[in-house]
Amino acid sequence: MEKLAPLAVAGPFLIAALFAISMPLSRRRDDIVSIVTASAGVVFVGAMLIDVLSRDVPVVTWVGGWQPRAGVALGISMAFDPLSTSLALLAAVLVCAAFLFAWRYFETPGPIFHALMLVFGGAMAGFCLSGDLFNLFVFFELMSVTAYALTAYRSEESGPLQGALTFAVSNTVGAVFILFGIALLYARTGALNLAQIGVALAHGHADGLVVGAFAFLCIGFMVKAAVVPFHFWLADAYAVAPTPACVIFSGVMSDLGIYAIARVYWTMFDGPFHAHLETLRLVFLLFGGVTALWGAVLCLAQHHLKRLLAFVTISQIGMALIGVGLFSTEGIAAAALLIAADGLLRAGLFVAIGAVIHRTGSVNELRLYRLGRQVPRPLAAIFFAGALGLAGPPFLGAFSGKRVLEHAAIDVGHGWIIVVFVVAAILTAAAVLRAGGRVFLGWGEPAEDDPIPFGRPTGSEVERDDDEAEAETTGAPDTTPPVMIATAGALVAGGLAISLFPALVDKTLDAAARFTDRAAYAAVVLHGAKLPLPDTPNLGVDALAILFGLLSVGGAVGIALAVLSPRHRVRGLVPLRLRGPLRGTYWAVRRLHSGQAGDYVTWLSVGAATFGVLLAAATR
Amino acid sequence: MSFLPFAIAIWIFLVGLYGVVTSHHLVHLVICLSVVQSSTYLLLLGIGYRTNGAASIFVDIPPNTKAVDPVVKALTLTDVVVGAAVTALLLALAVQAQKRFGTLDPDELDPLRD
């Protein structure tokens, strides 16, 4: 098994290469080959995960057999620990789901689509499993370039063209930041293996070069994860990318950035930064909190369904960053549970929306008013189940993650952050529920209804009709293929089920303890030695968590119903005096999302400078 | 080891970034992005440089000769390849923009402004 491990990455690449060099024979053959490859990937990574869990120690393989000698690693390692393998499994599952969905979705996907998706899947697996800093970067770039190409898949339209451009420009600048960080670390340590760098840094203190390297790496990964203010590209790209690609983008690609921050911190920087954790937490909680709220507020204001889910993604990335930014074992466990549950739910919601697009040819909530009734009832039920799961009702969906996150936050003395993520969860779930109510149930009022309780500025431009979904699909067929409903149902059911089993929380805490133990990681990678696991506390379910769960669901349903209520009760709640300034702020924020790559890179630079200064201050 | 290559790497990065931010032409934008990327080549090679070091080809020189670091060269080469892929893809998008919409100004692409 160990020897075959690199196949998780290389397998999809080989099949993709076959796609690229072979003549397109038939649509059917392309679909079958890719679905079989993706399923084999799920089985393979799943088997690796079972193997890793049974051994209770990470499995490390050295590509080409270049083993470390006397604790010095020159070869390239892949590390299968429980969390990284689980994330790779999530990626493999979503690639499989995306292929199943694309099967009946596209009219004519060329073989290039299948090849790109397979390379994308292989690169994500490589990114999760890499134990080498430079390989992390190479897989990051491979993943990014295929993602740009997938976004621009319908490049004959202006939306995808512009979305792919901003996506590519922002992320390329982010990648340069990562490479700067790698270069600085190599200059200091002469190593590229994560464990080796960690050993070299362990006894130094956090001087300028180390802080700079950490800042560069974090900025690059935060661009990929779309943390505010690095997030602008995400909404543009996810709104226009073909829906099967969105399933993966939103479900797992963004979360990989958050994972990478945790990975580099806990393998390399924990030594020098351990003394500064108190202040470091403040910086990450600031960025995470702002991201969670920014995404939540803006997703309430979207009518373009895919763009709405894009802002849901941003908000939940913020929540995951809060988990990682607590820099504790429980924080990592919380982030992992959130990433798994929310990732599956978002992917399921994207498939459900894709099915609506497939049936009606439209992606605009207002235009779809009542049109969603044409799609089969089960799909509507799946959509609402997914939306409620985002709020995290007791023992479903995001509940486990939020429960552990509450514990983790209180543990390190930052209980206030709970307010932020409860509010974010309420608003994001409310936005999705509102969209579902309008589309599937025909509640609320058509077109003239306004999601914003304080109206538009006088003389503002009328919202453009962003109905760019038609060309993607076969138009408006008479039936929704059962495979789409099944895929959406399986993803949402999986996301909801994450919180059903309390044992999973304990398993995740163990895995997080393994993930955050730098010495044990270095020992197993460099010396093949097994260090005992630290004890992890078992978390009981407390009344507070259930209360917050019920509060989130109640709040979300309440807000959604209020916005959909015929008499605009919400508008009455906003005092007249406040409407002007609120309206001004709202439109100013919305105009920031201008769609221009130059503007986005400006914000990226501002964010990078802010983050760098804060990090330097935090580690003085 | 002089500080000069690092100062120039930072300068190239900033100049390229300024170009990306102010660009109104897609081809210009892509080239500026390449400039940003090329700053990393200089940084990496600067890190691996040894004064009076030989080229790191250990065929006809004795094993313990002082030589520049071959690892950073490998990193730089990989980065060049990655950069070429990104540039090619972005230029293909620029070609599409010119073909379909007759413009290379990103402002005129009528983005999805929501």
C-alpha cells in the first residue's frame, strides 16, 4: 500500500494524459472512463485512510525511494496523516460527484473538460498529501492553472472570460508570495522538507526572516482561500465557472488554502512562534471574523444563485480560518469538521442549483421565481435540507464543527468570537433559505422584491440581468435526470451525517492532536520513529451548543421568512434616519467588487501590507 | 554576498505589481504579471549564489569544489515552466477577448457586476 501511495496523485494524471492525446471517440466513453477513474480514486484514498487510521501513526512515503539518512531528508516525501488523507478523500469524492453531475449536464463537453478535471483532482490530492514545501507549491500552481482553464471553459462569453482573468491574475500574484516565502525559508534552513525545516527553525526565535516567510506563505494561501480582502476574485470566478467545476471549487478548493496555513504552521513555525500565540491569535481571528461576516452580509444581497453560494463559501472560509487561527488542537479539529460538513453541503447545493439551471436555463433567483416548481419535489427538499444544515441544527450538518469551535474559543479565552460565527451562520443560511423559498415554493414577491431592507440609491443603475447560464446546458429539457438528484442527495446527506456520530468528534480530536504535534511529525518523517500521542480531552455535548444550534436555525428561518413576507416587515424595522447611510455603505461595498483585475490586486496588496504589519507587531 | 540581487528582486516585484494594478490592456497586464513572477527567479538564484563558486555540474570538477546551489536552479526552472503555462493561458484568454468582443481593454469586457 505504501509503495503505491503516489498513485493517488499520479493515477488521475496518467488518465488525463490519455484523454489529451487520444482523439475524442464518443461522449459516452469519456464520461465512463472519467467516472471510473474518479471512483477508483475515492476507493484508493479511502483505503489509504483506513490503513492510516488502523496504524495510529502517519504513513510517510519517499518518492523514488530517497529515504532520509541520519535525519537529513533530501528526497520528496508524502505524508498520509488522518487529517490530510481525509481532506484528500473529500476532494476525491467531490471530483467523482462533479463527474456524475456533468454526465447529464453538458450538451457537448470536449475531452479537454475531463482531462482538466482529472488533473485538477490529482493536483488537489498531491497538495493535501505533500510533505515537501516546494511540491506543495507545484501542486498549488497545477491546481490553480487547471482551475483557471475550467473557469474559462465557456470563454466565448464575457462573464467566464472576465472571471477567469481576475481569478488567474489574483492567484498568480498569490503564488509569487508563496514562492517568496519558500525562498526565504530555504535561505535560512537549506531544506525544503516540512519536517526538516521545522527542526531547523525549532530552536531559533521569531526573527524578521521567519516572520516574513510565514507572512508570505499565509498571504499566498489566503488568496487561494479567499480571505477578505483577498477574496474579490472568488465571487466573479465561481459565478461563471461551469457548475460541475463549481462543485469542486466551492466544496474543497478554497478550504485547501486554510488547510495549507494550518499545515505550514504546525509543521514548521510552531517552534519559533509558540511564545507569541496570544497575539498571533488576535491577527487570525480578526481576518477570520471579518471574512465570516463580510461573506454573510454580501450573500444576503445576491440574486445570482451561484454568486450567492460563492459568498456563502467566503463566509464559511472565514469560520474555518477562525478555527485554524485559534492555534489549538481543538481549533484544528473544529476547522476540519466544518470543512468536511460545510464542504459537502455547499457542493450538494451547487449540484441542486445546477439541476435547476439544467431544467430552466436560468440562474437568477428573481427570474426563477416559482420556476423551481418544475423541478422534482425531492430536489427542493434536498436544497432546504442543505440550507438548514449550514445553520447547524443540533446533531446535523455543521453542528459538530461549531460545537468544538465554541469549546476551542472559550478554552483560549476568545469566547466573543462565538457571536461572530453564530451571526455569520444565521445570515448565510437565511440567504440560501430565502433563495430556496422564492425559487422552489414561490414565496415572496417576484422581481420588484428587494433583498435589501433599505432600498436602492435613487438613480442607481438597474441591476444587470446576469442570466448567463443558458449556453452551459442543453437548454430546458423536460425532465431532471435522476443522477443529478441522487448526487445532490448523497452530498447533502453526507454533509448532514457528519454531526450525527459523536464518535467522529473524538476521532477528529485525535487526528488533530496528531496534526498539531510537530515533534511527532518530525520524528516519523525524518527517523521513522513513532512518538506516543498526547491525550486528547473528550468533549461532551453541552446545553450551550444545542442552544446555539437552535438559535442559528431559528434565526435563519426567521430572517428568510421576514424577507419573503409580503408586507416588507423588515424594511419597517430599519429606522428611517439610518436608511441613507446604510444604503450608501451598502452600495459602496458592492461597488468594491468591480470585476477589474487591477482593483483586486490593489486590494490584495493592501491586505498583504496590513497582514504583514500586524504579524510583525504580533511577533515582536 | 551582496544585497543587490535581493533589492532588485523586490524592485522588479513592485514595478510589475504597479503595472498589473494600473493596466488597461490585457496583453500589457499579462506581461506585467510575468515581470512580477520573474522577481522570484532573481530571488532564488541570489539565495543559491556562492562567490567564486563553480557551476553546479559535477562531471569534470572534483567532488568537494565550492559550487553554486543546484537546488535553487531546479526551483527556478520549475517556476519558469509554471510561469509559461500561466502566461500562455492568459494570452489565450486575451486572444478570445479580441476575437469575440473586439477589445483588449478589461474595462470594456462588461463584467458580471452584481
